[in-house]
Amino acid sequence: MSDLFSLEDDLRAIELINQRDVQFALANDAAAMMSQWTDDFVLLPAAGPIMRGRHTIAEAFRGVESPEIVDSVLDIQEIKVLGDHAFQWGTYHYSVRPRRGGETVHTSGKLMRILQRQPDGSWKMYRGIATVDPPKAEVEERGGKVADDRCR
């Protein structure tokens, strides 16, 4: 199937998914965000159990009051297309605040996604994994050092 599509078209389509991901986050539209996932999407969150299946993930969050997303930035560093799959990695940061008022919380981390070409030629997110950076104050307390020096 991949011979029918150019690399430029694939990269543009994947970049559009990334742009819509941010737009849907800022609009607090979880359904639109999840519409960009395959039905068998797998999420490997920074904490908690592995989550399998778009509909299962949607059910897990149904009824949970989500905070207002006031800022969302996705900085993808690399996209590679390998036939009918692609991977991308980068960083993210966003800010949220409780809908009933309160302090804004800032979160950042790294992410990696695998995308899958659909039978109609479009792309959807197929697998996702994310990390969460320690709070900035915690890093500053350590003098800017990572928590585990074995990573160097």
C-alpha cells in the first residue's frame, strides 16, 4: 500500500495530526482527539497501567472531570515513515487549571508515537508512550542534575 503515497504527503498528513492534537487539546475535545487513534490504540502512560483500545480508554475517563487545558505545545523532533507505519518522538508541555478555579499546573515530558496508515491512506496514532519530567523546582534543588546519574 505504501508505494501509492509520497513521503512528502505522508509527512504533511502526520504533521496535520500533530497540529489537530494540539487544537483538540486546547478545545478540551477528548472525542476529537481520540478520533485520531486507531481502534486498537495502546497508551503506555508515565504512571499507571497500560491502556488498550480507544473505546476502553474513553470509558476509563468517562465521568472524570478534566481540567481546562490553557496551553499545549508539541515539539516533534523526528518523524520517520517506514512503509505503512511511522514513528515520531519529541517533547511536550502543557498547562492546566481546575475548572472550578485554582492554581495552574505546568507539565512537560517526552513522547514517542507509532502511527499506522489506514486503508484509505490516512494516518492514525497506533501506539503512544510518554514520560513526565520532574517539577522544575525539584530539578533546581538537585542543581539541574537528573535523578539517576546512570542515564548519562
